Amino acid sequence: MSDQVVTNMRDPIQKYSKAFATDEDLQLARTLREYVDDKIMPRRYDLDGGFHRDQELANRTIEEVGKGLVDLGVARAFLPEECGGLGMTSQITFGIMMEELGRGDMGIATHYSIIPWALTPAMLTNNKAILKRFGTLYCDDKFRSGCFAMTEPAGGCNIEDPSQHGHTIKTKAELKGDEWIINGEKLWPGGIGISEFYSTVCTTDPDKGDDGIVIIDVPHGTPGLSFGKPEEKMGMIFTEVNGSIYYDDVRVPKEYTSGAPGGEGAKVLRNMLCCRFTDGAMVVGGAQACLEIVEDYLKDRYIMGKAVRERSLHAALIGEMAAKLQAARSYYLNVGYMFDHPEIYGDWISPQQIARSSASKWISTSVGEWVIRECMGLTGSYGYTNKFFVEKYLRDAIIVRIWMGGAHMAILEAARGEYPFNPW
């Protein structure tokens, strides 16, 4: 395997098919790759707090790395122009951004996926009060966090399953005059305690199913809003702050509704669930980083005087990893194209589109995790240590595969989308 072949495999022009990616997408990929190589790659373990999990080191590194991405416009890329955002809407572009950031650190990629995600309900419903207060805030020059609170302790991923129609939601919202009064608990959302606001999935009455679903944006510091201790996790140790959010008679103005009961809230929630394929993109990015580590490592390792990566057994495995990664990449780009063209492929929240997105996430996370595990094998005992970062990518990739309903939910939704008699 020549150095030129390896170089080509890392070039965005070679990775992202121009059948999907525009020249602007390729320039974005190059810019992010350069930033990742220069600013994130040398500090990957600092983002974890080093070997001893130094939270002060981690927080300082996250802030510095994140501020650089803010300066590049990543935080405001997919926010509306009227808020000061760049107004990007292409899901292909978003997928490429997630892959390039995930190649550096999947937790950092997650951070910048949650910001537009948390504001999506307000954007979908044109909630001017939220967009003016918080949309403009995320378009300034400061490093900030977002939060979309959905999962609950009792039901796990039930809320992420549209076929359950919101019947399992326990967080209650009662409208009294011009205020919502919220009571309940959310578990696992990122950004707890540090987000500017908390976009929260509630129900006015679980017996009403979809008609009871309401999404309410709760500003940080609202009386009655409190947080549990951050979970101590296997991966994304400090780059994502996960834990519990408690709502005890939390009062929020009615104008902070970004998905009203009566069907609008349910529709917004489905929109929030449909873009799972971009999760897979960040795992593809992490796996790409591990493949590059292996290629470089095996170049200087020898068997009987010949570089290991030139040996047929090892070269074949590298080829298999590269082929599967390119297939996963092409899959999410293809789904992104379908989402960018609803006039051809249907509404984002149709069973068919959700099925395509879920299937792409399943493929991408499965392939990505397999590639990372194989890279650990090819780097031997070094891959198991923090010397080559492979173990960090594996720890971070596993949670991406699990969240938003997990792999089993993804393939179940892929099956549902294939059968028109599914009772959605």
C-alpha cells in the first residue's frame, strides 16, 4: 500500500462523492480537517482529562477547542440568518460536518449537533420569542451548550419510539393562564446544568397520546429547575455532561411553547427523531481516524523486513475496513440527499424516511465500531493503551450506537418503513 494511496484515502475529494457533496461541502471538510488535525488531534486525551480524569484540564481544553470552532462558525452554521446564523439547511453538509468533527472527537461533534437540535423545535414552529432570546445567543462569539430533554427514567427509549404515540411520557405540563407548570424528570440529556435552555418533551395528558405531546423551552435558572450529579461514564467523560433534570412546579411563559398540544408537538418530536443518520456520520469519522492511525503504525512495523501493511493479510483487512467505511459514508450521504429533497422522497417524518435514516445509523455505527475494534487488534497491546487513542474512539463510539433508541430500535424502524400496513 503506497503512501500516495493512503494520502488519497484521507482527501475529502476522494472520500465525499461529488454526486452528493458540493464544492462548498468539500471546502468545509478541508477546513474542519485542518482544524481537527491542528487543534483537536494533539489534545484528544486532554478532552478526557488525561489518564487521571482531571476535570479542570478537560473543561479548559473543551472550552479552548470549542471556542475555535465557534470562531469558524460551526455553532451558528445551521441557525437562521435572522438570528445571526449562517442559514445552512443541507443534511449532506451536516453529515459531513459531523464526520469531520467526529474524526477528532465524537463528544465535540455531539456538542455541536445538539445546539441546532435543541433549537429545531423553535425553528420548526417559528417561535420568535425563543429564536430572539436564545437563537441570537448561540450566534455570538462565546462557547455555549444546548440541551434537548426527552428520555425519562421509567421508559428509557419509549419516547423515541413514535409507535407508542407519547403514551409513556410522564413529565406533565399544565397550562394555567399564560403559564405552563411543569413537573417531572428527564434522564440522560447532554448539557445538563450548563445549557442556556432546556427544550423539554412533556405531555398534558398521556392518555391523549400524540395530542397530549407539548414541547416547552425552559430557560436556565428558572425556579424549580434542578439537576442531578453528572453520570460517570465509559466515554465522552467530560465532552458531554449527562444526568437528570428535575422539574418541580417549573413555570414557563406560554410563548415558550415550541410544539403545541393537539398534534403539533408530536409532529415536532418526530422531526427530532428522524435525523439519526448524522449520528452514524460521527462514528464513521472516528473509525476513519483509527484507520489512519493503523496505516501509519503498520508502515513502521515489519515482518521479515517487510512493512506489515504491505503483507497480504494485513493489507486485505485494511482494504476491507476502507471499503466498509466508504459504503457507510455513501449510505448516510445518500440518505442526506433524500432528506434534502422531500419533494421526491417524501416528508422527513414519513415512515419511509425515518426507516432510511435509522437504517443508515445502524449500518454506520455497526461498521464504525467494527473498524475501531479491528484497528485495536492491528495495533496490538498498544491499541489497548492510551498511546494511540484507539481505545478512546471505541469508548466514545459505543454510546452513539446506543442513544436515540439504539441499534435494535433502528432496525425495527427500518422494518416498519418497508411495510405500508404498519399502524403508525
